[in-house]
Amino acid sequence: MSTTQADADDVLIARIAQGDRAAMQVLYGRHHVRVFRFGLRLVRNEQLAEDLISEVFLDVWRQAGKFEGRSAVSTWLLAITRFKALSALRRRKDAELDDEDAAAIEDTADNPEVAVQKKDTGEALRKCLTSLSPDHREIVDLVYYHEKSVEEVAEIVGIPENTVKTRLFYARKKLAELLQAAGVERGWP
């Protein structure tokens, strides 16, 4: 994509953030085929890929004001598409589970004592996560909660892969210190 088109996309996003429907139509016209093709490669279902287009551009409409320009608009769109596609695949996989398969799944439910420990640990973990710097919190969120690879995080956040690795290293170290200070041991009994 040329620099002028990337600049034009940035202008469109700024206009969309102000509620400009015409700018949204131009952005959609410029990128919907790319979003559809990328989504189709991920979900392998045309109807689902069509649904993704709607979800992605609805998110763009809602989130345009939060776009910080750390990456190209096209990269941002594909990151949204990827997230939506993976979520759709997870939902579809869960829905396809039949009764026989469900009956064959072992019940690994925790006993009440372990459940309370996990709840307390979960609350401590959430509190410790909020104590991390915004940069470290973002990396941890993308890697552990959104299951993104270092390469994907680098693209989404707009920083070099080595910076992602460094931030992740220091975030884990700081999180371990915070958890230890909170009296949380690693792992479950």
C-alpha cells in the first residue's frame, strides 16, 4: 500500500471517529475485500467470512476514536479480523460438540477447597496485573488472554519482536514479584 493511501486511511479513521458515515463507506470500499479474503482463509466458510466483515467494520465504527496509528489502518483491520475469526471458530467448535462427545469428557471439577484457592488467587492476579505498567499489561493481555504470538503482538502493537520479548520477560518477572508479595504461590495443589 502506498504512503498516500495509508495517510488517507488515517484521515478516514479520524473522520469516522467524528461520526462521518461517508468516510466509513470509503474505508469499507477500500478494505472490505481484503478483510473478507483474510477472514475466509481463517474460517473457511463464506457466510461466516461475510459475517466477519460486518463485525470488523462495526468495531471500526465504534473504536475509531481509540485508533492510535501505531500501525497501518490495514494492519489494524486484519488484527481485528483475526481476533473475530478466532472467536467465531471457538464458538462454532463449542456449538458442534455433540452429546456423545460431551458425555466422554472427564469431569475435572475442583473440590471446594481448590475452588476457593483459585478464586482468591484469581483476584490477587487481577490486582497484580493492574499494578503492571500499561505497556507490560498490554503485552501480557495479548499473549495470555488473546493467545497471540510474539510476532502477532509486535504487528498489533507496532513494536519490534525483541521489544515484545523484553517487555514480556520483565512483565513476568514483575508479576511473579507482585504475586509473591501478595502471598500467592505458583501452581495449584
